[in-house]
Amino acid sequence: MPKAKPKHIDKPQNILIPPSYTTDWGKAYCGDSIELLSQLPNDSVNLVMTSPPFALQRRKEYGNKDQSEYIGWLSEFAKLVLKKLKPDGSFVLDLGGAYRKGIPARSLYNFRIPIHFCDDLGFYLAEDFYWFNPSKLPSPIEWVNKRKIRAKDAVNTVWWFGKTEYPKADVTKVLTEYSDRMKKLLEDPDKFYDPKKRPSGHDIGKGFGKNNNGAIPSNLLQIPNSESNGSYMSSCKSISVKRHPARFPAKLPEFFIRFLTEPGDLVVDIFAGSNTTGYVAEKEQREWISFDSEIDYVAASAFRFLEKNASVDTLRDVYESIKSGHSIKLSAYRSQMRLLREKSASYEA
Ligand SMILES: C[S@@+](CC[C@H](N)C(=O)[O-])C[C@H]1O[C@@H](n2cnc3c(N)ncnc32)[C@H](O)[C@@H]1O
């Protein structure tokens, strides 16, 4: 587990209801994000990283909106996000694509969002990212599997908005591994490279032979959504509660949290689901706040912050206490479990 947070970086947070649970670095709340977000101080948040329910044709269990009403619905959250972000804050929004009802033509809803947010609400589109999930199953079944007239849809749009033109960002925090060709070049730049101007006008000079400890990442993020999710999945299984059906992989928020924030900054997820964002923020020593309207999701998300070998009794206790409206300090649970283990070890000795 990450180090405990130094006391001086606690930020003022005005939320009126008690959190469902707290950790060393964060607080998870159950409720409507419109109400909860409006209670945060203005200009206080460094990053809102989130994935809302998508505008799908097939309604999912967590309340997707129709495509036609979707943009109006999402805008209400976005207006508040704009107010709550610090001037150099960022809003990162992961959106899956969708087809129009009954025809093999794409909905434009996810492309209309950056146009509306920038033209009408005042955001700046800092960069458009694309999350390629190679492990995605072919869909929609009708057009891809049955009629075979469309390719499988495996890319989500991830819009990175700034409150101003210059949101805080440091790409050196998210460098990727050099390609084999680049590694060879770095071993012996003189032998490998013949500096000359490219047709594009780029002057490929000696500077390209400098080792920067990694390559600049591109805006195509290849992340399979097949990770094990550590204690979350196994804990849900062991007490037979449903896992969240639309989690994003931890590598997605990890990229943006490292890229756009520094330790001690505040990261908020307004549609937190299983709280992947809070879990990553905790590991990265960022303060975090998460909101979700479904108590079952909030209760199960607490498992992410318990030890992997938490007993069934502890899991059930945490889950049921949160569901019945108690506010839980998960760090206290962790130290209690450690004590119990130490006690039983000394009995055995
Ligand atoms: C796509 S899921 C997010 C999954 C999350 N990224 C994860 O990794 O688990 C969207 C979540 O938004 C929540 N939600 C929908 N409307 C909401 C609202 N008005 N306020 C708070 N949460 C809401 C749903 O309950 C659902 O869990």
C-alpha cells in the first residue's frame, strides 16, 4: 500500500453527507454527482477523470441515456466540472462509440460532445485520445458477426479538455519504452543515422540520438481491458456480489493521472463505478474523491482498498455496513486485520 498522506495536504471539501468510505488519500460518496459536485469549492480540482454511462441503443443496468437526450444530460455535469476545476485543471472523458438504432450507421454523439463543450461551454480540447482495446469482443452482433458488413469496434474516444488553453501536463511522466530501432540508434547514433531533412521538413539532427529514458507516447493508447483487477474481482466473487459491468482498465486513468497531475493533487471521478480512478489515485499518492449513484457499486468498490487476503467475514462486514449507510474508515479495517493476523500468528507460535 502507498505511504500515508502527510496531514498538511488535506484540501477543504464541503460535501455535506458523510462519505461511504475513506482511505488514506480519498473519499467515496454515494449520490447524484450533480448534487455532490456542486458542493465542492470552485477552482479546487486538478483532474476529473471519468467514463459516463454511454449513449447506447441497448440499455444497460446502470442507466444509459438515449442518444438524443445524452448531450443535454452530460452538459449539466460538464458545466459544473468547469466551475470546479482549477484554472490549469483537466477533464478527461472516456466515451464508447455507438450505432444508430436499426441501421449500420454510426451515431455522432461522441463527436458532438467536444464541439458542444468547446463552442458552447468554454472548454478547450487539449487533445483527442483513442483507447484501443485489442481484447474487445466483436460487436454489434447484427452488423459484425451475423451480416459481416462492419468491422469490430475496438476504439473509444477519450477527450482531454482543459479549463484554459494551458492545462498542467508533463509528458515526461508517461514516457513509453523505446522501439528496438530507437534502442539501436541510441547505442551508436553516428553509425546508425544519416542526418538529413525529411520530406516533411523535419530536420533529423543529432538531437534525435539523445537518450530521454523513453519515447513520447502517442495519442493512441493500446490497453487491453483484461486485467485481473486484483482484490476487487476475487472479493466480489467470494461473497457473491455482482462486479461492475463496465470498468475501465487501471492503465487508462493511470496514464492521465501521471500525465496531468502531481502527488498531492486532487483527482475526482464523477461516475466512479468500481472506483478504478480512486484506486489508481491512491497508489499514485493523489487525493481523490469519487461519486456513484448506486450503493451496490460503491460498497463493492471498497474491496479495492482492502488487503488481498481479507476474510469473507471482513468483506461481508464492509459491504453490508456501507450498504446500510454507515461511513467506514478502511485504514482502520486494514490495521485491525493486521493485528488479528499477528495475534493468531503468536497463538500458533
Ligand atoms: C461506465 S460506469 C463507470 C465505470 C468506472 N469507470 C469503473 O472503472 O468501474 C458509469 C457509472 O456512472 C454511474 N452514474 C450514472 N449516473 C450517475 C449520476 N447521476 N451520479 C453519479 N453516478 C452516476 C453509474 O452507476 C455507473 O456505475
